[in-house]
Amino acid sequence: MNYRLIVVTLATLLVSAVWHCAAVWGATPPMSLCRNIIMGVAVTLMAVTGGGLIALMFYSRRKGYDEPARSDRVRDS
């Protein structure tokens, strides 16, 4: 597989996304302080929630909670 093509494609997509975000950000009027505070709190809560969910995923995996269910009992026939 040609990894250089993948890297170039992903880098091009990243640069174009950053350029588009900067263009839109520059074209919109600035928000008030109250809205900036609300946005900051929302972003912080989303980051904490996402980090917590990822931490729970790693915790459950290491404790063996993700293993398939199995029984050691012998069937009575």
C-alpha cells in the first residue's frame, strides 16, 4: 500500500479544513463575553465526559469485563 499517498491526502484534508475554519471564523462577528464563557464550559464538559468514557473503556478492558460470557458448570443430562 502506498502510505505516502495516504499521508499526502490526509495532510491536504487537514490543511483545507483548517483554512475553511479560519475563513469562517474571520467572516463572523465576535461573540459576547457571556457566550464565550458558556462555550468554554460546554467544551470543557464535553472533553471531561469523553475522557471519562474512554477511561471507563480501558478500565473495563483491563479488569476483564469485556470477555465473552462462559460457564464452568457441567450440564445435567
